[in-house]
Amino acid sequence: MDRGGFEAFATGAGRRALSVLASAQAAWKRWREDRACRRHAIPDVLWQLTLARYPFLSWRSADELGRVRHLATLFLAQKEFSGAHGLVVSDEMAVAVAAQAALLILNLDGGLDLYAGFVGIVLHSDAVMVAREVMDEDGVVHEYDEELAGEAMQGGPVMLSWQDVEAASEDSGQANWAYNVTIHEFAHVIDMVDGRADGVPPLADRREHARWGQVMTAAYTDFCTQVDAHQRTSIDPYAANSIEEFFAVSVETFYVQPLELQREAPSVYRLLADYFHEDPARHAGS
Ligand SMILES: [Zn+2]
């Protein structure tokens, strides 16, 4: 056997060994997922209740809802919920958060891996006041209190006010702006997967980065001009705080009031539709 033949044989054997290893790993992953699904199965009644509360979930096909439920179940298996100041986290609360977190990653390649950077989810009964400090250009430190309905930090945990999570379940058709703190905070989590909170989620290549930067920067500049001029906007004016808030609020609007986002910022709607592989405006109002 010449050298080339031996190398070909070794390469072939190596490939076979790798493929055996990959299928063993896939089988192991499936077994762990099946076990997690059995242990953390969401009861039918609770699942139906969750769907009824969040209208942007309920219009989906049985196949999509099955996948959302599967991801939500695995999410419940992987994450640790805790209640602050004596709040008891019920199954209803945990499933409400898990289902909405699952919706965001439903058609994303990274799936649950996008949430691998944190484990804890802390629920507060209501919004939390936190002391903040900011230094101005003259080096003077200003202290102020900020009311938080939710917060996502690099490495976690994710903090959510249950009262605000619940508020998003009410019919938002009459509200001025989409409001969904759960989707908002998990959009921040996805933004931070690459280690930066800059309003840019993980993207495939430079071309996608270029398009993202172009669309979001132009839309954010227009939006800030509208807010400064006190014009009425479909996107919550809170989004004018920074481009990363503009991203998180746009994602909220995309899922909860997609027709409004499509009308007001069509380029952002198309960008998010391509990114999340979703077209919620097609179903809205039907
Ligand atoms: Zn935010």
C-alpha cells in the first residue's frame, strides 16, 4: 500500500469514527432532552391557558406551537426561577416566561444555545427601584433612582417584574405602544450573545452586519427625530434612549403589534422578519 493509499484509509477511518461519535452525541442529547421533557412537561390545561393569555402566540399553527412548547419545556429544565422578597414563583409564572422566551428563538439557528449565557431568572412581584449614578462631562456624579420592569445582564440573571409580565397578557390592541417586558429582556439577551450590548444580535457574515448597521442606524436616527419633535410614534419613545433599546423595543413591537411596526418602520420590520424567520404581520388581526 502506498503512502497516499494509507492516508486515504486513515482519513476514511477517521471520518467514520467522527461520524459514529457525532451520532452518539446526538443520541445522548436526544435522550437528555426526552428526559427533561418528561420531567418538566407542561400540563395541557396550563399550556392552553398560556396561549389564551398571549394572543400573539395563539394564532400559530399546531406544528409551531408544538415546537414552542418543546423549547419552553427544555427552557424550564435548564433555567432556575426564583422569587424576590418572598414571591412564590408558580408554574403559571414560569410557563408564561418560558413560552415567550421560546418564541424568540423558535426559528433561530442557535436555538436554546442563545440563552446558554445565564441560568437564573428572578421574578419580583412589581417594578424595582434601583439607585443609579451617572457622571456628566464635567466629572460631576449625579445620583438618581430608576424604576425597572426588567433587566438583562451579561451572564445573567434576567430580572422581571411579574406585574409587568402579566400586563403584557392583556389585550394590547388599544394600547399606544406594544408592551412586553419578557420579549424585551430576552431580545437584550440575544443582543448580548456576542459579548456586546449594541443592538446587533449574532449575525452570519459581514454582509448581514453591513445591512443591519445601515437599516438600524437610519431607522433609529429617523425615530429620534420624530420623538424630539413630539410626533406620535407606534414604537415606544423609550426606544430613543439608545440603539440597543431601539432594537429591544422594535422586537417587542414586531411580535406584539407587527402591523404598526410594518407601517411605521417597514425596513426594520423586514430586517427582523429576515432575522427571526417570522412574518407576524401576515397573521395579525386575522
Ligand atoms: Zn431595555
